[in-house]
Amino acid sequence: MGKVPKKRSLADKVRKTKTSTEIKNNPFEVKINRKKFDILGRKSKHDVGLPGVSRSKAINKRKETLLKEYKQKNKSNKLIDRRFGEYDTKMAPEDKILQRFAMERQRVHDKKDVYNLNEEEELTHYGQSLAEMEKFNDLVNSDDESEEKGLLSAELTASHFGGGGGLLKKKTSGDQQEEEGNQRAKSRQELIEELIQKSKQEKRERQVQKEEAQELTEKLDQEWKSIQALMVKKTPKGESADKPEEKPKLEEYDMRVRELGFEMKAQPSEKMKTPEELAREAKEKLQKLEADRLRRMMGDEVGDSAQSQVHMSADDLNDGFILDKEDKKTLSYQDGKWNIGEESGDDKDEDEEGGESDEEEESEAEEDDGDEEEEEGEEEDDEEQDEEEEEQEGGSEEEEEEDGHSDLDSEQESEDGERKQEDEETSAKPSTSLSKEELKAQQEAAKAELPYTFTAPESYSDLKDLLHGHTPDNQRIIVARTQKCNHPSLAAGNKLKLQKLFGFLSEYIGELATRSPPELATIDRLIPEMYTLCQMFPEAACKAMQTILGDAGHSMEEVLEVKGHVAFPTLDMLIYLKVTALLFPTSDFRHPVATPALLYISQALTKCPVRSLQDVTSGLVLCCLAVEYVSFSKRFMPELINFLAGTLHLAVQDKTSLGYTVVPPFRPSGKCSDLLVLSDSESCKSWSKKSLPLSATHHMDLRNDLDRDHHRLMCLSTCLDLVKRCCLLYKDLISFTCIFQPIRTLLSKHLSSQTLPELLQELHSEILETISSAPVTHARLVLDKKKPIPLKLLTPKIVEVLDYGKKRGSTREEREKERLKHKYKKEFKGALREIRKDSRFLAREKLSEVMNRDAERKRKVKELFGSLATQEGEWKALKRRKRK
């Protein structure tokens, strides 16, 4: 292989075509770099430049480096020549070829010889060569081809009956001589007889060996009996009687295992029921109780109907009993002794407790139904208990008729006691039928009793008619039973009915609050049922409460726009706000119901003017609700603090010099600024602390000055309690001291504790201690002291410049810094220039590739069109020939 010819670059061509003198003399090839100043003694290297030569060098260099990188871009594979000696320049081409040929032959030979065996070794089987055996020289002819028909060779017989050992053994020299002597071959009959004799002889030998072994065994047994007495050591009877037998002590583990064996085994409990199954059972139970009530109301006896008789067939032999009674008693282990004799006492206790179990079951059933039967009256309780007892008696009789031996297991002893007590009660009752007077009394009691099933009301008037004339407890029971009878899992339309029921209940609560006097006890009983409905249908409850709050807010805004002031919320609205706090979470940052309610409270505390004691009472109730709303989240509510401070301001007598600011809706002085000032200081002695009644927001009956003073002290006590709670609530705030500073000034300077009762004096001192003991964790904001900035002077700064721009007095470090800056700028500009040239070079290459591809495509398109035109011409010529 010859050497690869070296590529000639464009610059080499230029050098060959034109000599340096010609290039220098050609004005188009030479560029003269002029200088601004001529410096003596400095030699310049770049006075004259050759841009064409330098450009060609740069292009060649980019072709060798940048162009290769561009072509190998996004390509991860490489073709590497791994042939032997390819990159070894010292080896001749002939040596490379010979070495490669030898290596190839060796690799092929190694592959072929992987499974080749050594030819020198001879493989054998039972001493005979496999090569000789594969020749099949010892083939035995068939009976037809043999001269002596019916004869077998000795080797074949031995192979058939002797395991084939004769064929595999090599013939010795002695055997060969015997065979030569006995030239006559044995017949088949003789061979068979020999085999029979051999087998009999072997059987006889085995029998003899067995008999000899048996005789030896009997002999050894007799000899062993003779020496056995010498090996056993017998103790005298007297010594054995004196020494008691020592039983081995049980280990702690064995004792625990035996104790576990006598423990009571666990029994599987009933499976958990789904809410749908529980609702279905509750409805069925209420329907059953309602049917019994209607039957009693019609005069029928419930006990006769409850007792069911077991049908007996005519073919019944009355043999459904158990003959073998299993009186196995349960064992228990206590204090190291067996508890066997105490079972009779336990049975008695269980019999005594049997009667109480019925009452417990009845109470549990009543709790599950949500009925408070204890408050309805003694007559209704007795009737319902009698009904349930009769039902349980009927059930127990059925069980006894089905299986009279129900006391086989020890775990059912308590049930037997209950059955015995029920039997005694039934036997004590008269079996005669009820008289007419008793039936009439029973009918009247059934009529007075509440029904157990109710249909869901379709309108608000239906709900009012349903609850009209009932006590608060009965109204709660009616609503609870309505929910159970119309559970959403029982029918498709029950969900919508119960959603409407929540709205009707909320409207009914508002109506109860507006009555005079307000029925607060009924509202208190109905709120748990509203909570149950709210948990079942949160979205419907949310929409209903949003509607109420929205209407109240819009009405307040309309009144404010017309009159400029608005009265405090009425009692029904206060109850709605309380119900909102009970039904929905108030600690959320943003809640669709609680947040509007809190905004309504803050709006009322800010916009409603205080003009009477009733307004003060309503405002304090709103403050209590606000504290309840923010108790968990500890959200700061400035309207609450301002209203409490204004309420305390109403109790100040001297309002001439105030050290605090009074915030609306309160006024520093005026007609309504002395609402909580006592008319007589002696009224403090007869006052006792009471909670603020909620009905005072609706109507106040204050007949004399003493009642008014007592109500004022009650409002003041509530206000101080709220201030104390707010202090504990907001004590972690950084601005706690600043927030409660007006209240501190008012209590310490204007509202003296000497004029207050003892209970209020204690609250007064506790509030002041709490506010004063709060640590100050911040300082007041003060502007930072800064040096004043002087005015700019327009005096010019004169710098002496010599040596054409060089500063005098510059240090060596400054000069080095300037030099590096200059060098950096120069290199940066050069790098930018090279990057631009590289980008232009790549753009030209890409354009050339695109042009080449387009030219190739056009060429191929022309070839295709030419071939198609040729085919078209030939086809038309052939067509013309056919026409002729």
C-alpha cells in the first residue's frame, strides 16, 4: 500500500501560483496597516498584511476542526478498524496479511476442536472396545437360518437368564481350551434344567442360613434371661414404703400452658352492620311498635298476638328430645385452687340478674331509637316496658318449644335465668282476659301515646301542624323518628325530604325565638336533631344557613342606607348565629358559613348604636358569640375589643378628662353615655352574680331602680369576664400591650374597684395584673439618625495629565490592572470576531448542503421525467402501430 497523498490546501495553491514577491507587488493582495505615530527604535511586524493568504488558512483550519465537529454532531457511533497491524507503521503490508491469515486459521481450528475427542485413547465398555462392538461381528442368526433348529447358544442363554454378564466378560485361555474339548453344544432343555437346579440350590442355601440365624437368636435369648437377674438391683419393701415417691416439679412454663387450657375460649361476635342495615332495622322496629300501639288503641290484647304457637304435624312422634344430657361443668383456676363448688352460687346470682337484663336491653333500645322515654311520663314507660317484656316472653317460649335443652353450654346460664324469671312473671299474671274498663283505659293510653312512624313534612305548615301541641321532649322524639322512618337508604326520594326538613326546622327555630315568651327549651331540644341532619347533608345545611345570613346582611345594609343607623339583631338572629357555631367549624381560615356569620357580628358591633340597656345586653351577647367564634383560631377581632372598652366606658361617672379614645358606636359624653352608671351605690350589697339571660334581648321587665342597678351590674360582670377571656386569648400577640392600653387606663384611673362588688373587684384586679405582666417584646418605631448629605459643589476637579493620557503618580498595581483590562477587552473582541466567522462558515456549509440536496433532487426528478417521457413515447408509438 502506498502512502496517502497529502491534501493540498488553498494557501499552498496560492503559494505555488504566485510567489511572495508577486503577492507583495500586487496591490489587490496587499493591505498596508498605517500607524498614527512613528516611534523611533520600534520594529513593527504587521505593517503589511496578506488578507487572502490568512483567509485561506483560516478556512482550511475550520474545515479540519469545526466542519468535522459539525458533521459528527448527533452521531454516537464510530467505525474503528481493529485489524491486526492496521495502525502499526513499522510492519510491511505483506507481513500484516500473513499474520492475519495465520490468526484466522487458528481461530477456526479452535472452534472445530471444541468437541473433538483424543484419537489415541480407546473407549471401552466392560472391558470391550466400542469400536469392535460397533462392527456387529457376533450376530446370531435366526432359527430358520441355523442348521440346528430349536437350539440356543450358551452365550445367548446366559445373556437372557444370567443378566448379560457372559457377553461382556472376556474369554480366558482356560475357557477357550474347555470349549475346544467340549465341542458338542448343550441343548436348550439341558440349559433350562441347569438353571432350575441352580435356583433350587440357592433357595435351599438361603433356608439353611435363616434356620441357623433363628437358632442362634433363641440361644442368645435363653442366655440373656439367665444373666438378667444379676443386672437388676431390687430394693427391700420396707425401704420403699418409708420413702415417699418424689414427683417431679412442674416448670413455670408447663403450669402456664395448663392454665391456658382451662381459660374461656373466645367466641365470634356479630358482624358489623352498615348504616343502611341499621336504618332499616330502626324503621322496622318503629313500624312494629306503631302496629302494637294501634292494636292496643283498637282494644286488642297484644300479649295473645305476641305469643306464637309451634305447629305440630299429625305424624309427629314427639321424639324431638335429647336423652343424654351433658352435665359437664366448666373448670376455673383461682389462687392455686379449683373453683368447682362456687358454681351454684354463681347460678343464683345469674338468676337474680336475669330480670335486670331485660330492663337494660329496653334502655339500650330506647337510646338507639333516640327516644327519651323517661321524660314522657310514668304511664307510657310502664306500657312500653310491658310490651317489650311480652315480646321477649313470646320469643323465649318459642325457643323453649324448639329446644328444651338450651342449658347444655355453660355460657348460656344467664339466659336460662332470664327465662326462668320471665316464666315466673307470666305465671303470676292472671290468665283471664281484660275487663271492659281496663280495655278502655288501655285504648286511651294508646291514643295519648306518640306514634312511632311519621311521614316527612312537605311544607313548613305541615311541620308546624306535626309539632303543634307537643312538649319539647316529644317534639324532639317526633323529629328523630321522622328521620329514621325516612332514611335516605330506604327510598330514593327520602334524601330530598330530609334536606327540606333541615330548612323547615331552621325556620321553625326562628319562629320559636320570636314568640313571647320565647320557647328556648324547645330550641335546645331541636338543635341535636339539626346537627344530625347537618352531618348527613352538609351542602344543604350550608345553603340554608347562607340564605338566612345573606338575607339578614342585606336587610342591615338597606336600613343603614335609609336611616344611617340600625338596631341590634333580634333574638332569632342571635340564635341563628349560635346554631352556626354549633353546626359548623369556626376555626377555619375561610368557611362558607362561619366567615359570613363572623362578618355579620363585626358589622353589628360597629354600626348598631347603643341607646338602652337592652342594646347593651344584645351587644354583650354578640361579644360572647364573637369570643366563641375566635376561641380556637385566636383570630384578632378589633370590633370586639372596641365594644368591650365602650361598654366599660358606660360605667364611668366622671367623663371630663379621659386618657383614652372612645370609638363609635359609643360617644364620649351625651345622653346614652351613662347607661351602666349605678343610681344607688347601696345596690351592690344586695346583688348576686348571675348569668346574663338570653331572653333579656327580647324583653326586659325592670320595675324599679334596684332591678335596673342589678341588671347594670350583671352587664358589667359579663363585660369584665369577656375582657379577661380576651386577655388570655390574645396574650401571645406582640401588640398585646398596645391593644389593651385603653382598657388598662380606663380600669386603673376612671373605673375604681371600690365602687364595685367583691366579685367584680377580683375580676378588676386580675385583668390589670394580666395586662401589666405581659412582657414588652418590641420597641417603638424611631427614624434612624443619619448624617446629613451635603449639597453638591460645582467646583471642577483639576487633574494634571501628562505623557499623552498617562496619569502621574499611579502605582505599579494600578498599571498592571489597567494592562489586564486592556488585554481582556482585546481578547474578548477577538473571540467575538472568531465566533462570528465560525457562524458564517457554518451557514455557508449548511447552504451548500441544501443546494447540493436540491440539485441532486432536481437531477433525479429530471431522470424520472425523462424515463416517463420515454415510456410514454414508446407506448404511443405502439398504439399508433396497432391502429395501422
